[in-house]
Amino acid sequence: MGNLFANMHVATVGAIAGVALGLVLVIFEYSMLKRLAERRAVQKGRKVVEMDPTERKQFMGMVKFSFFLPPGFALLAWMFWG
């Protein structure tokens, strides 16, 4: 199969790495916040699991940050290896 990224531009490889890291961060943040909300629901005796407003803001902050990762990684890859 050869090197998958050999014929790609360096900035494209950086952007792909940024997308991958962004997805991992968002999935990890969501699972951690969901787990905290589930624990809180069990402690309060509720059956419906909901994130509170601060957790929603924290999650949306991570989502917004993950939008800046691909261009940032592309720029850094272009600057260092391009």
C-alpha cells in the first residue's frame, strides 16, 4: 500500500491530524461530562440524565476549540515541514 500520506501536501496532512485530534477531544469531553451527569442523577435519585448549563458551556467550548485545530495544525505543519 505504501505511504498513504507521501503524495499529500504537508498542510493537508496537518489538517487531517487536527481533525483527528479534534474528534478525539470532543468525544472524550462528551463522555466525561456525560459520566458526571449520570453520577449526579443517581445521587439525586433522578432517572433523566441532563447536563447542567456549565457543563454544556464547557462542552461547546471544546467543540469551538476543535474547529480551530485543523487550520492551526495545517499552518504549523506548513511552517515546520513545508
